[in-house]
Amino acid sequence: MKILVCVLFIILLSVYTFSQNYWMKTDGPRTGVVNPIAINSSGDIFAGAFFNWYAFYEPGGLFRSSDNGESWAEINSWMKYIIASAIVINNTDQIFIGTMDNGIYRSSDNGLNWIQINSGLTDTSIHNLLINLSGEIFVGTANNGVFRSTNDGNSWLQINNGLTSTIIHSLAISPIGDLYTGTSNGRIFRSIDNGDNWIQISNNSIYSKVQAIIINSDGDIFAGTAGDGVYRSTDEGETWTQKNYGFNLHTNITSLLLNELGNIFAGTIDGGFYRSTDEGESWIPILSELENTPIYALTDFSNGYFFVSTSGEGIYRSSDLGETWIKLNSGLISASVESLAIDSCGNIFAGTYPSEGIFKTTNEGITWEKTSNGLPEETVFDLEIRSNGDIFVATFGDGVYLSIDNGESWTKKSNGLPRHSASLAIDNNGVVFAGTYGGLFGSTNDGENWNKISIGVNDPYVPAISINSFGDIFVGTHDYGIFRSTNNGITWNQINNGLSFLFVRSLSYSPAGDIFAGTFGGGIFRSTDNGGTWTEQNTGLNNLDIQSIVISQNGYIFAGTYGGGIFLSTDIGEYWTEINSGLSSLYVYDFIFDSVGYAYAATYDGVFRSISKITSVKDVEYELPSSFNLSQNYPNPFNPSTTIQYAISSTQFVTLKIYDVLGKEIAALVNEEKSAGNYNVEFNASHLASGIYYYQLRAGDYVETKKMILLK
């Protein structure tokens, strides 16, 4: 049964829930590395994705397409927490995934379920997977050489006899079944007995890491290296010749592919995508839009499609042997977005993590384009837009940048700044403030020069800056709480009275002037006296790691958490309600509102937009509970107050009572008839001693009792 009720009425009497999604995902921004890629006998394509940040890798998920890459869907959500480095599929459609840290997984049901298959593996950092015509699987590892399985991965045998280098970066099989492996020190080995024995064939003539190997029908061997381009041998590895005409100097080859016409394709980490039609004698760049895009994998499928997977640009497909290409990103990996900003024209800018720069949308998130010309590949922690449209960005690794042309180009403005910036704010006089990992800085000349501002402690990490309508500056720090200046930053006062957690990640103001501080570990605090005193406001919050707080013009407060999603308060923080329906990530870093009332959330899985506009009073569809339920109190243990939530599915006479361990009634919190709905009650135990207590709900024939702990 559903009824229409007013949100404000619900807030006063019960906990409201939305029967439909609150959030919808925008189409991006899309970024990250797509690699590897494989196809099964039914034509389903599987692609792994990850993020690469200063050589540290973060998971991006596993995706499947059933329409030749036209659209993609993430499969098995827990797979987003592993980093796929290799995918192969055998002739019975079993899928094998090699990971960077967790060994190998196998699925026998098209990716729905996975089991880890590491028996016999002494190295779980997987670089390569290969299946021969007999169905035997070969694994190249980061440190312990090559392994083989003859029983679909149930067990593995190390096969390193003759290998003098065991850091494996490539595996290949020739048309006659010989195995080849390339290693970190430029050595190439061949096995003619299924890996039982290996012989070095490169004769120390290659000096760079061998990242790709292919063998043509004539037996010519091509080796792609990390920095020295392509080598070719026409005499089974006795001699090698560099074949780099057309490449940039020191080209880093990530992948090689030979198609049925004998054309060779080369993907590079630093110079785009190339093709050779003369057995490597010369190389011609193709796909000009990928000129500066790292290419990670090239795959030629028997269905006539040819795929290129990239870093930051998703997947491209060709159906004419590489002559023309189509970009296919629908549903693919989204960037982790750290920061959002909106200009007076409604353009939204998204700063990404890790190291993917800035994206812009002009159509409410329907499409995104990268707008990072002149901006280094750094994480963007904050964006601030001045009233004239100038955009400042704070990066992790290269200070502050400025754009005066709507994000089309960027200029570094970091003279006097530390490398790592975290937060930005601009006052009414145009002074720009930057919070860094080494203190607070200010600039009076659009970032040309920065001066350090002493707030009273040495070099604090400053993740939050906020300036109220009176020009008072508030700074949130990692270990020292909050500081305030009422004279443009000349003098500062530490204002932590009542603030029990001192890692302050976010600061925001309500239209009435109340200040809200989001702390990492202690939840949310509110001040009604310009920071003089602070009061904890965590009722209803089940995650106290606050990343961001934003307040709409009508006073709605949105709180983004690290792992708990989004919470909403419509009563100046007195009570919070979780609003995660529609979100695919519960890691929320920032919010903005557009001029028509939509809310946008920056998450680990891209940008989400509220389905409905945020208005002061609106009718929402409220679904009544279908059963009785008594929830565990929160927080628990508690001191001195805690909140108890319960649900009743029909009108009943309800009692909610508190008892001590001897069964003595301590308090009657509810003792009246209640209509169907969700309710919450606060219990204050300030007059009680520490210990174990029980609370019992009775509603008709329903009786449930739970335990809670008071710790003073």
C-alpha cells in the first residue's frame, strides 16, 4: 500500500524512505585504464578496468557486453575490488582472470560467480594468461616465472627450467605451438616442449623490458619493448633488428597484434596507435584522436571485430580490419570524482582521481568531455569558480592551476605553493586561499604569487576552507580542528569548544548562518554562534566518516560519507536519513546544486544527479513497511543518548520500554496507538549508570527485544 505524504510531516513523525531511486548516474566522466579484454563463444565480451595513479593501481571493475561493445554492464559487484591484469576464455567458455595481487579467478557461469584458483601458485601477482589449443593454461607472474595448469586451473605447476629471468611481461604462442616469453631485462625465451624447458633466443641484443610478442605465419618474431620500440627476428631469434621507422624516439610498446592480412598493429603508452603493412619496416599512426592516449590492449576476434582498449578513452572497435573505428563507452568504467563546480552558465566541471584531470558537461551530465589542455595528469582535489568565470583547481602533485577560458586551457599558478594542494576558497575581494598539505596560503594577484598564512600551528594539512557572508574565514585541519579569522586572515583563533573530533574534512553554512563541520570519524557538528561552540548532530547517521557537506538554498543538508553513501537532513541537522537508492558507490566526495534545483554527487563511480529537483516542500511517494521490525539502536555503545528505530505494518497499540538486566522497567518511550509507518525515538540515559540494558517493542502479537550498552 502506498500513500502520498508531505516530506516535512514525515520528518516530524517518522523515518521516510523513497520507493523509487533518489539518484541517477550521469554518463561519466569516463576514464581509467581498460585492459584486458576477451570474448566467449556466444560473443559476450569481457573487459577489465583499473586506475593508475603514480604507479599505484586501484580497482575499476569487470564489465561485459553482449552487443559487440555497444553497451557495457558491470558484472558481480565485488569484482570491482580486484584489479584484472589478464583475461582468457577456454573452449568451454570458462573465464579465467589474472589479477595484480590476488592470483587467478575462474567463472563457469558467464561471470556471475567466481572462485579463486591459486593452488600451487607461489606468486599471486599475475601479468599474463595464455591458453593453447589443448586447453592448457599458462601464467606469467611478476616474480616467480611461468606456471602451467592442465586441469582448468585447479592446480598449477611452476615450469622455469632454463629461465634465467623470472619477471614475466609477455607470453605468446606461435602457429606451430611453440611458446615464447618476454622478461623484464630484455630477454626472450622459447619452449618447444610445452614449457618444460626454455632456451634464451634474444642473445642479449635487446635491453628493454619485452611487453609484447607476436609470431607470423613465416615464423618471424616481433617483440615490443618498453622504450626501444619494436624488434624483429627472421631467423628464430638468432639475430634481432630494430624496426622503428615512423615511431617516436624511445617508443614504449604495450601491445602487438597481427591480423589476417598480415598487417601489424602496435599500441603504445606514450605515442598512440600504429599500423605496419610491410612486416614492420615502417609504421603509420592511425586513430589520430588517440595520438597522446596510452593504448593497453589490442584484440582481434573471430567475429570480424577488432578492439582497442585505452587509458582514459575507453574502447574503440573496428569492423574493417582497422580502417575505421567507433568509440564504445556506454556503461564502461567511470572516473572517481573528487570535486565538482558549476559556473553561471550551468556548465559543470568534475575533478577526477586518480590523475585524469578535469571533465566538463554542458547538458546536465548527459555527456562529458575532457578539458585538461595544459593541466598535468594529476588528481584534482578542489575546484573554485569566480563570479567572472575564472576557474582555479587544486591538484595533488603540482599546485594550483587557473583557466580564464572556461576550462579550454590551463596555466600553472603555484609560485610559492607546496606541490600538494587540497582546498580552495575565494573571498569577496578576490583573494584566493589555498589549503595544502603544508599549511594555508593566500594570493592577491590571481595566483601569480602565494604567501603563507600562519594560523597558529606549524604546517597543518588544510582540507577545508569556507568564507561566510561577513567575510569570516574558517579553516578545517587534519589534527587541530577549526580556526577562524575575522580580519581577512591577519589573526586566527582556534575554535574547538565542543568539537570532539579534530580531523575536519568539510565546512558549510546554512541560509540562517549556522555552520556545519564534517569530521572524519566523528560525524557532523553544528555551531549557531559563528564557531564559538559546537554540538554533535549525528542522529540517524550510521557512518561518521564525513567527506563533504553542502546546503541548498532551502536549507536541505546533504552529507557525503566515506563508505556510507549520502545522508539528508531537512531539519537543520537534527535528524539524518540515508538516501542511497540509485547509487552504485557509497564513497561520496563532493556535491553541487544547479540553478534549476538538481543535486549532483561526486563519487568513486562517477557523477550522480538527483532524479527530482530539490525543493522546500514536495510530495514524494512513501512506501509503508510490509512487516514489523525493531532495529538495533544507534550508536551502540552510547553515552548518553541513542536512537531506536522501529516499523509497524498496520495500526496497533505500541509500547517501547527500557529494562535493566534484572528485568526492572526503566522507561516507557512509547505507550500509545500508532498507525503504520517507520518511527524513531531518542533515549537519553544521562541519569543511568553504565551497563547493559534491554529495549522491547510490543505491537499487537509482535514482540522483539534487543540489547544495548551504556558506556560513560
